[in-house]
Amino acid sequence: MPGDSARPILEILATATGVPARTLEELPAPIRQIALQGRRVDSAGGRAFMVDGDRYLECRYHQRSRAIIVLGPYRRPDDPPGEAAVLDAAAEGRARTALTSATIALRQAVEDRRQRLELNGQLELVGHAVTAITAELSLDTVLRRIVDLAREVVGARYAAIGLPNEHGEFGTFVTSGLSAEGEAQIEIRPRGRGVVGLVLREAKTIRLTDLRAHPSSIGMPPNHPPMKSFLGVPITAHDQLLGSLYLTEKRQGMAFTEEDARLVELLAQHAGVAIENARLYQQVDSHKQRLQLLIDQLPEAIVVAEPGPDRVTLVNRQASLLLGWDIQPPVPLETFIARNPRMDVDGAPLPASKMPVYRVLRSGETLSHFELSLIRPDGKRVTELVNAAPLRDADGNIKAAIVVFQDITAIKDADQIKDDFLSLVSHELRTPLTTIQGDAHLLLQSQAQLDSETRGLLLSDIYRESHRLATLVENMVQLANVRAGRFSMETEPVHLESVIEKAVKVVREAAPDRQFTVRVQPRLLADADPGSVDQVLRNLLTNAVKYSPEPLPIDVTAERADGMVVISVGDRGPGIDEKDLAGVFERFTRGSGEQTKRTSGMGLGLYLSKHLVEAHGGRVWIEQPTGGGTRVRFTLPLEACD
């Protein structure tokens, strides 16, 4: 025991007896060694021993081996003279009595200190328990933490917590100390009757030495472990009864003390707050889930950002789809912005100060129809139309920014395509119409003065340009049908040699000076729509004529390969620039080479050909042979023939 705790008692003992009183640690080593040897105990109380003619009395105040008080040295009147005080028989008897009293006082002081230390330890456990349970937001986890910590705080074998439902019976009952197998074997679950129900009904602490002896006890259900000592404490919050906390079977067969009850009551107060918070969180979480479900059904992308620190706290599914990554709030706003670089309508990087979400959070602006572009992680550029507004509290403080944005990339692309289309159409229609109109006017005005050769040339120009105009109109109609989903086919066995010869003949009439070589495997049939195949062939043949030098022939082949028909149209021109290959099948797309610039066209031939071929279940691709030129190849389903 610490010296400062024992010192007052030892000083009183020394004053009362006139003999020094010390603890074992204060004695000289020889005397301390003898005191620890455990010699006989005098019949008058205490244990007497002698060292060098001096007498000593010792008494143990605790079970520990070194918990000893020693009174001495002293001598009796008939002992040889010495420096120690002399005690006669009566004084020695009084010294023994005083030593016994001091021992009792020290024993009580040790017990008090032990209880204080135990209480401090329990309070520390309660403190940790409070921290643990208030940090949880899941109700199931909170209840589990409460029963586990309550059992540990008071040293109980079993603990349970029950929360009543609207009928007053336990809707929730969580235990600690029982194994899963043991709990499963209990046939009847507690419903809030007997003594456990009494705690609920009276809303007060009940502490019992023997649970079975209480008048309200209704016994234990089959397979329930025996329980004797009992402590039940109500759990309340804001004067509302939330449930009860139960502990049974204090360790070492002891009864629960008043101190145990006070500790559990303290824990129950904090448990009530934790349970209420968990229930509120459940309600908020449920509302949040319903809100999430609601906004996930909206076609627009929605992002909610909150300040302090700036972070994204809510998004819907459309936002993740539009931005191209799985957004899992909360996300720091800086990280959220960094994933998608943003630009203004002119393509310049958009500074944070001009971004809608920051403008709302910083200054409370309301923005409508704000247009910007962003880059997705896959590299795709997306154009957004943004509306944003602040969410304020009752005092007008900005609590959040709500940002709604729509993907208008398709609309912007359509506007650009429309502009390109109108520009192309006006140019492509004007050229043949001008030629037809001029030649026809010349024939009408000067027919008599023109020789037959000149008239033939003028008529050839009119035919050629009218054919070009018809092809242009046909492609435009076909484009409209494809875009509107009105395209349909009627397939039948198609004799490819005749279809190819027909298409070559039509193109040769518009380009009589060009040479064509045709090689088709005999008896080759395709399961296809003849009109569509004819249009694809004429588009490819026309391109070959336009983009290859006049003296060089155009090659057309058709053969069987891998259960399909493979048709090829090749020229021997300069080929397609490598940088243009990726977009050759896009509508209104033309190459950037010099030959392309010198020829007319709308960039629809390959686009429509690709759609027509794929509608048959085939595919189309471009090859550029090593020797130069371009070869466009496509496949069609093979029609079996006998």
C-alpha cells in the first residue's frame, strides 16, 4: 500500500503506544527479513518476534505477503536495558489492541482503494463504451455494442437488451454471452413478461440476489441457461422509455452491487441517446434511399454539392453515366472536377471560378442554360446544358448547390450536321443544275447553229449531270429513311454476275472512257435485296471513278469465302490518307487529299453503303494494297444453289 495512505494511521498508532510503527518497506533489511519468515503468532493477537534483544509486534492487513505493519522496537521491564521504549504487560496489551485496530483500519483503507480503482476502471470502461456506442449509426450494431460493453463493465456472464414494439412486447431482443447454438436452442423468445417485463412497466432499476425468488418470476423456458443474480435497468431518452438493459449471473457467484446499478444506469443514459440517434439515422437513411431511388429515375443528371469542406454528397445514376465514371459520394469537389476537365463554348479551359457548382456555393448564384463541354475518362467530349441553384437554410445560409445538367452533344452535333448538310446540298445541287440549265438553254436558243457533235456533247453533259443529280437525290432519300428507321428490305436469291454487270453499265454510261474488269465466280448467288446491292455497287463504282486516274481500270470481283459472298471494288488511284481512314464511313465525311478537293460529293456513299450491307448481316471494310489504290470489300449472305 502506498506510504502516504498508511502514514496517518501509523502516526496515530505510534502516538497511542509510544512505540515506532512502520510498514514492512520502512524497516531495516534484517528486521524486514525476519518479519517475512512467518514465526508464531502470540495468543494475545499479532505476531511477536525479537531481534538483538528488541521486541516487535507485526500484523498483516491484507493477503499479500508484504502487507504487514510492524510495531517496535520495545522492551519489557525484565528485559536487559536498551535504548527502546519499555512497555509493561498492560501497555503491551494496549499496543496489541491498537495494532489490531490499525490493521483493521488499513485493511479498510486498502479495500476502499481497491474499490476506487475498480470503480475507476469501470468508469473508464463506461467512458470507452459511451464513445463506442455513440460512434455507431447502425441500430443493430449499437444494440450489440451496448450489451457486450455492459456485460464487461459489471462482470456479468449474460446481458440482453430489449426494445418494445407498439404492443408493449419485445420487437427487438439482443443478447450477449450466449453462443449462437445456445440461443437457437431456446424455444421461446422473451416477450416482455415476468421480471424483465416489470422493468419495462415500472421503468425503474431492479436488482435481485435471486431472480427465481421474485414474485413476478415466471421461470425460464426450456433449454434456457440457469440465472440467479439479476440487474435490470430501463433505457430512456427525452423522458421516453426506449427499452431495458438486463444483466445476469455476476461472476464468482456474487450479487450485483449498488455501484454496479449506478454504472449500468449511466451506461443506459448514453445508450438511450445512441439508440435514438441510430433510429434517426435509419429514418434519414431511408429518406435518402427514397430520394436516391427517385432521382435515379430522372433522365437528367443531378449532382448535389455541400460546402465545409466542398464535397459532392449526392448524385444520380445519370450523372455517373454522363461523366463516364462510377461516382460514390462523398467525393471531394476538387477530385470530382478533376476527373472531367471542363471547357467553355469556345473550347478554352474553364476556370473553377466560372464553373456553375463553385459559383453557386461561393456566391449563391442561380444559373440557367449554362453551356459547357467536358472530357470523359474514355476521351469522349460531351457538351452539357447546366442549370444550378443554391439550397439555403432558414437563416439564408447556403447549405448545398443543386446542379442539373443534360447531355446536348447529340443536339449540337445535329445542328452542326444540319449546317454541313445544307452547305453540301446547296453546293452539290447547284453544280449539276447549273450545267443542265446552261446546256439546255444553249440547245434551245442555238440548236440550228450547232453541229451534231456539239449537240451530242451538250446532251451527254445533261445526261451525266442529271444522273449525278438523281444519285444525289436517291442518297438523300435513303439517308432520311435510314435515320428515320423506315429502311426495309425484301431479300431473294440474287444472281451477282448480272447485278454487277448492270451496275457497271450504268456507271460506264456516265464515264464512257473508263475501263472496268469484272470477275465473278460462276453460279454465285446471294440472299439479298437486289435494289440495295445495286445501290451499294453504284456508290462504290462511282467513288472509284472519281478518285482514280482515267486511264487505269477499275476492278470488280465476287467470290465465295467462309460461307459468305465477298464482293470487291478496287481502283488504282492514290488511296486514302491514313488519318482519314477512321472516318470514311461517317456521314458527310470526305477525305482531305487533293483528289478529294477536286471532285464533288456529299460524303454519303460509304455511309449508306455500310448501313445497307450491315442490314443484310454483312460487313464492309477498306483495304489499301501495297502497290497503291483502294479496295472496298463487303460481304453478303450466300444463297445455296444446286
